[in-house]
Amino acid sequence: MTGLAPPRLEKLRRPAHAAAAALAADHGAPGVYVSNALLDDEDGGGELHGLVDADGALRAVAWFGIRGNLVALGDAGDATEIWAAGLMQVTSPWRIALAPEPLITALAKRDPRPPIVRRTQVHYGCRRDGLLGLAPSAARARLAVRADADALCEAALDLNESDLHVPRERVHRAWLEKSVRRRMREGRTYVLGPIGRPTCKLDVGSRGRAGAVLEGVFTLPGERKKGLATALVVGVAGLLLRELDLVCLHVDAGNAAARAAYERAGMRTAGECGLLLREG
């Protein structure tokens, strides 16, 4: 027994953000969401909590984004149960978590409802010198326009159903349409294919000084096995890497087809984490 008090979870105020940003930067691709929120107020800034040791050292951080996402970083070790118990008491709502596997297990244990999805995610990343075939793919990728909105809503519903096992009838259509149109207005959605009938899409979920995170890569079922996802990832990453040092994404560890597409694009594995999707 050391006699030290156990770590405590506390909301981190701005003076502690530098230490949190350093911890996030040490995690590379898995830390980009948190780094951008702290450095650039990306995604509205969100709310940051830290697991703090008795001596004031920051052991781990958890960021609650405004989209209902929770991203946790760090090794809580023997304080994982304390970390999980504290996070379940935070009032910021969250539905999907990306976190170290032990924390995901502890969070799931504390939720009386069975999770919708509980799995391992693999992070992929690429830097400026690592992407393949930039010029031709970049020429094909385009920003989504208003005429693409209906097709993008359908793609989002299909992706929710196939990747996260959320039936389309359970998705709030008005909220989905608002989200799709907001990302289009912000210049975050890229597609391949003719206007009004895109064949492949992705979103830039986070963008800032730490890099960019690609999300929601989806190819229409009838257009698969044509290399479209690889081409779109290459094209968009190539555009982003003109200004940023890192572009990354995360994918279900069991999705061999998607992982192969990203590896063909020149992306390389950059870590793993757990994913937990729970009832809203």
C-alpha cells in the first residue's frame, strides 16, 4: 500500500488542455479527434475530462463530442474501473465510444442495456510521402452538391444498417438529413460519380492542425469491386495532405474488404481501439 489516494476523474479546464493535447499527440492517429478539438475547437470543442493521479499527473483523457461521440485515450491501468464509473456519471450524452479495450469492457458492463455493437477498430493513417496515385484520383473526387443530398441520405441509412446494425426505420430521418446537409455546407463530404447519383462517398469528420479523420466511406452495392473506395480515399487524402501532415480513419477490424481498399490507397495501420455503440 502506498497510501496515495486513487486517481479521480475531473472536468479539465483550459489550463490543463496543454497536457491533454500532449497526451493526445502521443497517440498519433487515435488522438486526432481530441487534438483537433483542443487546438482548433473542432466539432464545437466538446467537453474534456481527465483521469488525474493524486500527484496531479494526467493519466488518461476522455473527450465528449457534440455529435454524441466519446473518445478516450490513455492507459488507466488498475484505475480502469474508476475511469469507467466516472465517465458513466458525466452528463454529456454519448452513444458511440472509441476507447482502449479495457475501458470499453468496463463501460459495457455498467450499461444495463446490451450494446448494439461491440468490436475492435483498426486505425489507419498516411502522411504526405505515403499515399499512392494522387493526381488521377484527386481529379475524380468532388465535393458533394445539393443535388446529391437525397442519395447521400440513402447511403447513410445503408451504412448505418450494414456497418452498425441500426435498421433504417430506427434512424430519425429529419436529423439525418440535417446532418448530411450540414456536412455538405461545410465542405466535408466528397463523392465520386455523376451529380445526383454519386457512387461512392466519404466525410471529413475532423480537420485541424493535428490532421484529418475520414469517416463514412461507402460505395453503392452495385458499384463495388471497382476500386472506388480506394480512389476516393486517395483523392481526398491527397487534397488534405497539401495542407495537413496526417490523414487517418478507423475501420472494423473484421472488415477485410475495406481494410484492403485502404491499404491499396497507401494507408498503414496506426493502432487499435475498442468501439461501443449503445442504445440512444
